[in-house]
Amino acid sequence: MAVLGPTNTGKTHYAIERMLGYRTGVIGLPLRLLAREIYDKIVAVRGPSVVALVTGEERIVPPRTQYWVCTVEAMPEGMGADFVAVDEIQLCADPERGHVFTDRLLRARGTHETLFLGADTMRGPIRALVPEAQFVQRERMSQLVYSGSKKISRMPARSAIVGFSVENVYAIAELIRRQKGGAAVVMGALSPRTRNAQVELYQNGEVDYLVATDAIGMGLNLDINHVAFSALTKFDGRRMRPLAPNELAQIAGRAGRGMSDGTFGVTGEAPPLDEGVAQAIMDSRFTPLKKLNWRNSALRFGSIDALIAALEESPKDENLVKARPADDLNALKSLAQVGEVAARASDGNSVRLLWDVCRIPDFRGISHAEHAGLLEVIFRHLHERGTVPEDFMARQIRRIDRTDGDIDALSKRLAYIRTWTYVAQRKGWLADESHWRSETRAVEDRVSDALHERLTQRFVDRRTSVLLRRLKQKEALLAEVNDKGEVTVEGEFVGRLEGFRFSPDKSAQGAEAKTLKSASLQALAPQFHLRADRFYNAPDTEIDFTDQGGLMWGDAAVGKLVAGAEPLRPQIQVFVDEAAGPDVEQKVQRRLQHFIDRKVAALFEPLLNLQRDETLSGLARGFAFRMVENLGILPRADVAQEVKDLDQEARGALRKHGLRFGQYTIFMPLLLKPAPTRLRLVLWSLAQGLDDFPEPPPPGLVTIPANTHAPKGYDTMCGYRIAGERAIRIDMLERLADLLRGEDSRGGFEAKPDMLSITGMTLEQFSGLMEGLGYRAEKGERVKVKPVDQVVADEEGAVPADEDTVAVDDTPLFDKAHEAPAGVMPDAAVEPEPADAPQAVQALDDHGEAPVATDPAKATDANANENVVPETPEEELMPGTAPDAALAGPETEVFYTFTWGRARQPRGPRPEGKGKRDAKGGRGKPQGGKPRGDRPQGKKGGGRGGDQGGKSFSARPPKKDKPIDPDNPFAAALMGLKGDK
């Protein structure tokens, strides 16, 4: 009986049911993959003890076998089974294997029933060659529709893309992995174990795409909805040829299983199908086959030549055509040319053995000569010993038994082991057949598993496929976030959750990354809400702002500051993924706004109190607004007139808030601490609309290098004033100004230790600072005066009078080991803070506290001790020589004289002696006068020998009726007392 019809008609299923209705049966299938599939189905029904599986590389034959599942080439002959079936009988027309199927059509018969299953194109040849055959036409159970051309990126799920070369299959699979998450790969060269593992990936939904060769057209039953051809030509072993419509239909028919309709089309570089061809496939109308391939099965083994002649005989039936020489015949002809082989094959048994060896398939696919060489070695061993040597077999298998390497390397090993698996399956070729069958099967399984693993690693993105599968099933995805922010969904790493933004794994690209992020965000929805609740209840200590205005929660950026309507009221822009939802976004927004509002309230409390003081009115209120607008620091030059217009009452009201009216700056000392300064710079940068915020200076420094590239006003917001190449902190500048006010800035003065101590500078650095403040610094040298405590005392302890020795208090001292800030304009009206001012104003904060000034006397002692030259005992001196100190000459020191105003222009030479410094560094008096150094110690006069720290002389006579400075709180208090009287 011939059961004919298109694919998806249930022909194979019908044959299995018919076979199981008999006591014994044999079914021949076109592929060992399909044979394994049918074997598993029958074993599930009848058990393994009665079912045999026989292919070229596998032989499972239980003692009580009733049903034989075989490849067509391996079908046993002469068994007299009740039932015999041959599937895909239309392969009788195949150029390579057709003669085997034709032989089964002509000679394979069951004692009770014989079935030939295949396409309706075989109706004519079967009727001609098997006249007794009855025909059963079966119709397709579902509809097959041509859908045209589609890009791979738009390929629907549950699709199979067909390629006709290994390279083409791999390229398509790689593209699908990147765009769709992955694909299973099925090729005829795969072992059943690898193929089944790959098919399982597809069947269980881990991947939605299958990339295969035309091997899927041979009866493999898969859940495919759409078949797409990536090419319409193939290499048939000899040449590239177009696929016939019936071949296309055989493959396209895999789409739509059971009652489900299917579609087919083209993709990639394949041109659209001709309308007539597409319609023929849909209607299952193809040109009937006329000729079947045939090769003589009545072989003669008397000699090699006789065998070759029998194989090359031509058919006598007009429906048959002689098959082209197959690989086994070509191998036989090659070996017949080898003298040793020809000599060995001199009898019937040897010729039959040689033919059996020549039928070993060329699984390796290498050159014909190499394959023939391997067959020669095997034949020689079998002819000499009767079996293949154990050690030879072990060496061959040992070389293959490796699972390292890439897909290509493993595929080659799999092809090689198939050769030895075939050898192990031949009866009588090995001494211990069972052992070697087990060994070759184990190696093939190991290599197959490794190949499956490499194929999956390369062509399947498990995490994406897992997410897509769960999304398709509309199930809730399980997402977990560890303490490092690593996100796993369904156990697969997908990226990191940084704050409230998800960053997908960077290894994903293109459509894969888009799919990954979409699925991950959906799974992360509950995590966003949990994290938002934790963030909302987090203490302020876990949140901070950056110097660039970013808002951080631990190490994660959760938002940034943006300018508000007022400098002290910045707004928030949150960093929250849209998928988190509006509730999460609003919760994060509120928490960050609370944080920054509290931070401003805490760090700028004096300024906010000033802003909220309702008792301020008039000019005082306006001045308070200016202070708030400038974040608590105002250069006095910018508001000189406004300060002048403030009366004493207004100033007193402002001072109650900690405001200090300095000579250079109006400021609040409390706001000069590092924390307010850092926030002030951020708020100022926001108000100025800067893209790149300048960084605050390091805390605790009195002076810093001047930043000439910073935006205008940066130094003021930092709490510094630029003076030359450095900038000095404004509170220390005001302290320096208090010291400078007591000096004669017109006649000139020298730096005191307190001045250097305040600024933390050396004398030379201090001179640069003073020049930056508007002073002129003149450098000079003079003889260094030995301090009093180094003058040798007499026996009574009295210091002998020496007209070359000047008292300590008469010589300005500079302790270079102490560093201090620089000066201010001389006659500015900057008053000391009143005794009843707030404590925060009276005492500088720990940031602004200057080092304690060094006692001048101690500094003198220290300097003096460094410069003392020890005396040499007289007994050690050579007669007529003087001590070394006397020979060295007078020691000199550098000093600077500071005067207010621009640097003087060069003048002509002065009259000799006028205004010149003497050898000791003091100013000489006009001709006829007494040098300054000779004045009595402690005398107050026009020279510099008076007490350090006090005025040595005045540039102008004192005014009797000096107007009261409204900025001076003591003067204001005095005026109030006079008013009371």
C-alpha cells in the first residue's frame, strides 16, 4: 500500500499504529535523527525490551526484539517481518541515496502488510514498478500560506529559518541571538544527542527560533508556525542548483502542525518566490516523478572487477535510471588501484570484506584520497588479523576524546568519532564489540554534550530568552537586587540598579539590550517601590550633595539640584526610571527636597534668621536682602554707599545677627566654615547658571593660590580675597587690618611677628600679599643685631654697655618659622567687635582661628640662638690671631618696609647722607644729626626704636575734633553716654 500526500498528513503516525498492530515489524526512515525520535515513541508505548534501533552508528538490539526502527540503509533483509514500511519514499529520485530507496521499493516486503509513505509525486513510478500496490491519498490537516519576504529582525516567534550551508546557518543564528535572544541549531551532521538537546531548547520555549538545514524537511515533527528560506539554491555535492518546488514544499511543510495553520516565505538575500511556485506549494501540486535512481543489488563477489561491473550495470526498466557513482563505488575503484589491496582481495570473501569496508561513509568530509587511505588501513587490519587491533582502535579514539575547543573543532571530532562508531557497529570487526561500542558511544556523547554547550553559549542568550519566555507566559518575573546593586531576574544577571535607575548589562547591544531593559524594568517594579520606601525613611546622614550639585544616596546618584526662584531655595530634579512609576518619582522628589531644605536651614541659619527678622526696616531690611541675595558675603566696595547710609541703630540691629562690618568685606563669620562654604559655592553656581561648578578650596587654609580662571565672584563665595598671587581668608584679612591700622602707612613700617603669624607666610610671601593689597614693599639689607641675651655678661652678671649693641625692643624681629596673613588699607574705619556682641561674633570659629602669635621676646631668643657664634678659648688661639667671629664680619638680614600707595617712580640720586640707611639698617638722620641706633632704649620718637606694635611716629598731627565713626561700637556707646548726661 502506498500512503501518499503532502506534509502534516499524519502518514508516519499512521504507519507506527499499523506496525504496532502486528507481532513484528520493520520501519525504514530517511534520517538517523528521525529514527531515534520514532524509536523513543515506540519504546514509550511497548518498552525497550522489544524495540531495536539500528542505524549506521547505533545498534540497540534486545534479545526479544519485535519491532525494528532503522535508517533505510540499515534495514535488515530476509527477516520475514509481518509489517514493513519505508518513509519518504520519494527519495528514490535523490541523486546520492535514491538507489537505496528504490531497492527497498522493489524488494522490501512484509508478510502481511507493506507501506510506502511519501509525496504524491511517486504515484506513477509506484504504479509502474509495484502494480499490486493500492493507493491511499491523505490531505493536509492544516493550511499552508505563503507570506512573502520578511527581515530576520521581524521574524515572528516559533519560526524556522532554513540555510543550506554550515556558514549560513551559523551567521543567521548569531544574528538572531543579538536581536531575538537566541536560536536552536539543527543540522544533519549533528549527533542525535546534540540534535535532541538543541530541539529541546526550541520545544520547551527557551528560544523561539530554529535555524536548520534542509534536514528538518525529513519528517522531524516540531512546533513550527513559520518557515523562512534564506536561500533558494544548494550545493548537491557536485554543483550549485536551484531547489525544486517539491523540495521547497517538503521543507515548508514543517510549518503548521496538527490543525494549526502555517506560513512560509523568504528572508535575507533570498529573492521572493515566483507566484506560480508559491501557489504550487500551497496546493501541493508538483510535477510527477518519471525516473527513479537504481543500482544493481545482485552483486558478484568473484573479483573486484566483477563487483565493479555489477555495480555499474544499467537498469532494464524504463522507469529506472542508473544512479551516479556513489562514495562507496568511488572508494572501491580507488582501492582496486592499490596493488596490495588488489592482491589481498583475491577471493570472494576478501572481495565481500573489501566492499563492506568501502561502504563506511565519509563522515569526515575530507578529500576522497584521505578517505580511501583510511579504508585501506582498516581493510588491511581486517584481512590480516580478522579484526581491527585493540591498540590501533584505542589510539584513534584517544585522539578524539577531548571536549575543549570551539564549535568547529568539536564538530570535526564528532565526525571522526562517527567513523569509529560505525566500525564498532559492524559485526565481527572487533574482538570485544560490546566494549568498543560502549567506548565510542561514550566519546560521542561527551563530544555531543560539549558541542551542544558551545552552540548554546554562542547562539543563545539565556537571560534574554528566559525573560522573553516568562513575559510571553505573562507570569510575574522574580527580580533580586543584592547589596552591590546587581540585579538578577529569574537567576540571570541583567544589570545594576544604581539608585532608582537601571543600567542593563553592557555586553548586551542593539535589540537585545532593548529587550533586556524592557523585561528587567517590568520585573523590577516591586523593587523600585521597596527601595523608595527605604530611601524615604533613610536619615539625612545617608544622603549628600556633590560639588557639582548632584544628590547622592550612598554611592548612587538619585538626583541633582537646579536653580530655584531664590538662591537659598534650590529645587530638585530626580533620577528615576520611567518604569518605576509616578509614585516612586514623587516619593524620591519629596525626600530630596526635605534633605536640601534642612541642609540649607542648618548651614545658613544666621542668614535665614536675618531674612526672617520682621523688626528690620528701611535701609537695614534692604541691606539684609542684599546679604541674603549674596549668600552672607558682600565685598564692602560693592555696597560702600549703602554702608555709609546705615545709621548706628540699623548697624546694631544687623550686628545682632552676627553680621560683621569689615574693612574689606561685610560677612557672617559662622558662614565661613567649610560646610557652609561648600554649599554656598553650589548654590551660587546654580544661580549663575554655570555648567561646570568650581570646587571649594581645601578647608583650614588661611591663604590659597589665586584662581585666575575661576568665574568672577568665586573668591568671594569661597570666603577669600585675592591679594597678588594668593588669596587670603576674609576673616583673617580683617584681623590683619586691625594690626595694620596701628602702623604708620605713610612713613613706612615693617612687618610684626603677629602679622606673619596671622597669614602663615614667610616675610617674602608676606611682601607679595601686601603689594596685592595696595602697599608698596621696599626690600633692604642691614647688619643683623645680636640680641641682648647673647652679650657676654661680666662677673657681676651685668651686661657691659656697647655702643654697637642695640636693645632688643629697638630692632624689628621677623620670625620666619611662623606664617601669617596680610594687610589692609591703613585708615579704614573698621571697629573692633563690641564686648556685648554675640559670642559667635566675638570668637572666631575653629576654622578661622589663627595660630597663637609667638612671643616676640621668645622669637628673638630663638633667632638669636641660631645666629650665635661660639667663642674660641683664648688659649686655643694662635698668637696674633683674632677669633673667627671677628674675622667673619657683620652678619646681615633682609627686611621690607611697607608704605601705602602705588610704587614710586624712579628718582634721581639723593643728596649724600639724606634718608640713607646706616650700616646697621636704621635710617640715618640729616647731616649733623644723631643716628637712630644711638637713641636710648624705649624712647618714643620719630625713629623705629620704640616699642614694637605701637606707632613710632605719625604722618600727620592728631585731630582734636575727630568725627565719630558710626561703625565704631565703642564710639557709639560713648556718644550715648554723653547724650544721657
